[in-house]
Amino acid sequence: MQNEYDLQNIENFKINPHVWLQTLLAIAGDKEKKKEVIQTIVGQSGLSPEQVEMIFASTINVLINETRSN
């Protein structure tokens, strides 16, 4: 998934929750890809793998709820 957002305009920052959910579920379903993504985030954020896993799972749950309400 490519980042095509203007991060300088944070007030108008919006994502397509359906696309992000689909992408995160695809990553979650591929053990090697998920491991790679988790390690990349750990390396760039300084968070622990456990914290990143929790954020990853929480993000999926939030997106599921968001897409159900639409």
C-alpha cells in the first residue's frame, strides 16, 4: 500500500477504512509479511514488538467497527 497522503495537511487527513482494513487483514494473514511489517515498525518507532502487535490488532478492530458502521 502506497502512502499517497499529504501529511503536511494533517487537519484534513483521512483514510479509506475499507482499503486499510483489507490491507491489514492481508498482512495479518501472511505470517512472513506480518513479521516483516512488525519489525519495520519496531525499528522505526522504538516500540517493542508486543506494543506493535497490540497496536496492529487494535487498529484492525477499530477499522472493523468503522467499516461496519458505514
